[in-house]
Amino acid sequence: MIPVLDVAGMREADRLTIQELGLPSLVLMEAAADAVTTVVAERFGDSKRIVVAVGPGNNGGDGLAAARQLHCRGFEVVAVLLVEEARLEGDAARQLELARRFGVDVRDASADLAGFSASLAGASLVVDALFGTGLTRPLSGRWAEVVRAINASGVPVVAVDVPSGLSGSLASVPGETVEAAVTVTFGALKVCHVLPPAALRCGEVAVGDIGIPPWVLDSLARCRLLETAEVAGWLAPRSRDAHKGHFGHLLLVAGRHGRAGAAALAARAGVVGGAGLVTVATASGAVTPIQAAVPEAMVDPLPAGADGAVTGEGIEPLLAKATAVAVGPGLGTGDGPRRALETILAAWSGPLLLDADAVTLLAGRVEVLAGREGPTVLTPHPGELARLLGRETAAVAADRLGAAEEAARRGRAVVLAKGAATVVAGPDGPTLVNPTGTPGLASGGAGDVLTGVVGALLAQGVGAREAAAAGAWLHGRAAELAAGRFGGAVPASVVAEHVGLAERELREGA
């Protein structure tokens, strides 16, 4: 898995490398500049005129070093100081001195935005070296104007470490930010590079090795980006002499009158996700459409109330045959579904997945899960996660990573926080980020398919954290495989059809 650091982790990685391992900071800066220079030469080698926008601190120093290196490679380079020269200290001041000695065209626009705009005229590439990962507040005033001028220039931008205006620790976009075509970061990915909406401002992200040891970066990771090999290793093996009893029995408690489709989608995904057996326990009025849609699944009717939802009776005897239980899609949030959930929480000690309405039924009381004997997986979207924590949806959307980790800690559960770049947080072990998926998953029923896939993996004996992460990966990859047939949303039933292809690809590619 690929380590992803936040600002505090990256600062500590720098400190350990410089102070304890003895690699001089100027060497790190030269290596960082070389990473930027290499990307520019490889991807923008036909640039006629490169403008390097230089800000305060080490990010500006990186930019000045890159300007010198690009100049030595024969590029026409203009380094524009947007900070008073006296504010450049330490390595950054040394890089300014070196740039001038090597003949770089250095211009001072620290008090002259018109001069900066004039420098942009005729540029074919801008290198953004204004602010690095540690920015703690939105850009305002003059700096916001500089960013607007860069974005308005229409010229491709290579951002140094992060696009200026973003924080390396946050997925949110706090205000004006540079919109980069490529971001060259150092040592490791940062949170803003992998989680939207900040990631959408970064363009393509390249990671430069600047000499920080991998074991240092691994030890300081805030979270980790999933890689194919690890995900493939979590799948249950399927030997040639296997039978359905080897792959578990998933019990889905889902659906009601008028909402049978959600249960059917989850059941279908459970079947193609590899569960040996799938049973849907549903309100009596939903049995026929589910059985017709998923003939491979067994469907057991439960007593239904006047609202068409389960009354909460008749569930406990069905638990005995399950190896995993998933609750929620289309279930409803009335008194009957609430009783059904409480019965399951009291009587079932095996792997349990709670989605959709089941998560809503736990609003504000995620702690009730902390005492469960068996593992629990929650799969909320931002609104459900907000209700679970008793917070506003906007606050959760601004920090989905932190919200998932909080819910996992409070509920002693694995929390799969849905969204672009799905986050999987657990009470133990690193938080994981899934790179697969498309905007086509933003359609009704996609979450029900995810429930079935993760539930199937739990039924096969895959650990809770691994099942959630592998399920997210397969779900996202299935949508990618299906996307070629659709210009926008991918119907959830089509995503389910492609889960098996995604699994085959994963197994064969491992």
C-alpha cells in the first residue's frame, strides 16, 4: 500500500532525515527541484518560456532551484519573486543567490502585480512555487489575486508539492487555489492529492524520491492508498474442488413493499461477489419481485406491517444459518425495522454489515456497536455518516477522512465512508483510500451493490477491514469496466454485472 502523509507527518519525515540521519536540507531541496525539472522536461519539453512564481519559505526555494536547473537544461526561464527578497531565509535565500549566479532571469514583482501579469504574457508553462503543504488559512488579498492571474492565464501549471491554496492535510478547498495540470510532490503523497475535492485541483500527481527513506514515510503515514496486489491477496482462494459450503452464507435483511429493488441489487451483488449462498429476509410484500430478479438467491418472507416494512418478528431463527449478515438496503426506518435491527444486534455475534437505513437507525449512537463481539462494517454516505456522528453533512464532507476515523473509533467498527476515493477506517490499523471508481457510481442503487459485494466477502471469511477495502475496490473497478457503455451514470444493475469481471481481472493480474 502507498503511504499518504499529512503535514505533520511530512514535517517529521523531513526532520528525521535531516537531523537524525544527517542528510543536509539543501540536498533535499536540490532533489525536490530535480523532480520538478524532470517532470517539466518530460511532459512539457517543448515549452518556449517558463515562468516560475516564487513565494516565501522552502516552496519558493524549491522553485528557485528548479528555475536554475531548467535554465541549465536550456529552457528560457523567468523566476518572478512575489515575496520581498528579505523574507527569503536559509536554503531559500541560498537558492536565490545560486539562481542569480547561474544567470537565471530573476524579477521582483513583490510589490507589483502588474509586473507579474506582464511576465505571464507569452509564457507556455507556469511553475507554481508560491505555497507548500503547510498552508493553514485560505489565500486572500494579494495572494488570491496572484492565484487568479495564474489560473486566468490559460497556461498549463506544474505545482510544486501542492497547488498553492491547498493544505496537505485536508481534502477541502478552502478558497482560491491554483488549478494544476501536474503536481510534483516529494517523498510521498499527501492527503490533498488523493481525496477530492482538493485532489481535483492537483491534476496528475507525480511523486519525487528526494532521499527520505521509505521506512520513515511508512511509519508516519496518515492513511494508505490501496494497490492491486494487496487487494488481490485478500480475496478468498477458490480451489477446483470447492463447493458452495466453502464460501459462506450471506443473510441480507433488506427491502420492503415498494423498495424491493434495493434488496434485489444487494442480493445480486452478493451472488456475483462470491458468497456460496445468499438469503434475503424481507417483508412479505417484497418477496416476489426479489425472487424474480435474483433466482440464485433464497428469499424468506418476514411479517410486514401496514407500512409495508418488516415488523421485526421472525428474524432470529434465520441467523443460525448465516456466516455474515448485512442489514439496511430498502429496509425502512420505522418501528418495525428498528426492532429488527435491535434483535440482530442482540442475537448476532458474527460479521455484521450495516448500510443505508440501518445506519440511519443508529443516528447519534454509534457507540452501541462498540461492545459487539464480532466485527462490524458500516457503509455510510456523507449524510448518513453525519447523522451517525450527530454533525452537519457539510462538516463531514469537508473532512470525510477525519469523520470516518472518528466513527470507527467511537463504534469500534470498520467504517467505509462512501464517495469519490472511498475511505475505509477501522479501530485498528491504517486508514485506507480506494483509488477505483467513476462519477458513474453517483446513481441510485450503487450503494446497495456495494453492500452485497462487501457482505459476500465477509461471508467468505475475509476480515472486516479487508472485506470493506476489497469490496470498494471491486465495486469501483466494476463501474470503470462498465463506463464505456454509458455517457453518464452507470445503472447499478450494470455495475453488479461487472463485479465478476473486476474480480477475475484482479485475480489474474495478481
